Amino acid sequence: MFSSTAKDTSSPRKRLRAGAVGLVSLAALGLGACSSAESVGKGTPSASDSPEAMPSQETPKSESTQPAATTSSAQLRDSLAQLAADTSVLKEASQELIAKGSVSDGTRELAQLASPVFREEEDRLVKILGVGVDPSLAEVDQEALARLTDEEGPHADMAYLTVMEDALDRVISKWESVRSNGEQPVEDLAGQAVEQLTSIREALRKRMAF
């Protein structure tokens, strides 16, 4: 009887102690969880807030190559448009010289050699560009062109030679630049243009030597 009563009276105390220990343990675990959560919380922002980890630092690098490519492509197109304008003017100047009846045979032969080359190159440039020629882009000597239109005989003869001498070196140099920086079929066209225009330049120098 006494043993069972002792068991009954001691059992609630043990339960209270166990309960108290359990509450303390839970409280400790709770604090530990909060502490660990805070440390994790603090660790995560510090990693994401670090300037080296910010993705925005990498974005301009990936985008910086695109404007360069666009600029290069625009420069190539500008060069081709410039060449188309100069070539068109040289073609028309050659045709105008051929149509005059009072010029020397040597200059007419030079114009007859140059005219079909200029016409062929102009046609190819227009196809590549997809637009017509803009004459305002031409850098050919306008005063010499005006003399070619207005004058006859030796004056028209010399005006045509002046136009060609002024333009050919510049046009060939621009084609060589296009050949170095362009891609096929532009590179192929540039190589052919340089070869043909160099032949015309040699013929011009021989004519100027007389």
C-alpha cells in the first residue's frame, strides 16, 4: 500500500521535472534555431550584397561587344555607299568624255577602258547595298567635273584626266580597306575592283606622261 502511494506521489514530481527540462530544451533549441536562422539570414545577404557577386556588374560586359559589331557593320556600309557614289560619278564622267568629239584619242581610249569597269562595279555595289546611289556622297573634284561638262577640246581632255587622277588613288585605297575588313562576297568584289582599277590607274599614268 505504502509502496504504491509513494510511486503515485513521486511520479507527478518526475513529470514536472521532465516537463521543466523539456521546456528548457525546447527553449534552447528554439534559441539555437533562431540563432542559426539569423546567421544563415545574415550570411545569405552578405553573399548576395557583395559587389563581386552582383550580376549587374557582368551585364555591361556582355552587351559591350554588340555596339562594336554594329559600328563595324555601319562603317563598312558607309564605305560601300561612298564607293558607289564615287564610282557612279567616274562612270558618268567617262561616258561624257567619250561623247565629246574634240578630245584626244588617247584620253578617249582611257575613258573607253574605264567606263565599263565603273558601270560593273556600280551595279554590284547597288545590289550589295540594296539601295540606289546617293551622288551627294561623292568626293570627286567638282570643279574639274564642271570643266569637263562646259569645255571642249584640250580643256575637257585635261579636266577628265584631273578627275581621274584625283579619284583613283582614293577609291583604290578605300577598296583595299574594304577587302581587309569585309566578308564575302564584299571581299571578292573588293579584290576584283582593286585589280581592275589598278590597271586603269596605270593607263592613266601612261597617258599623263605624254
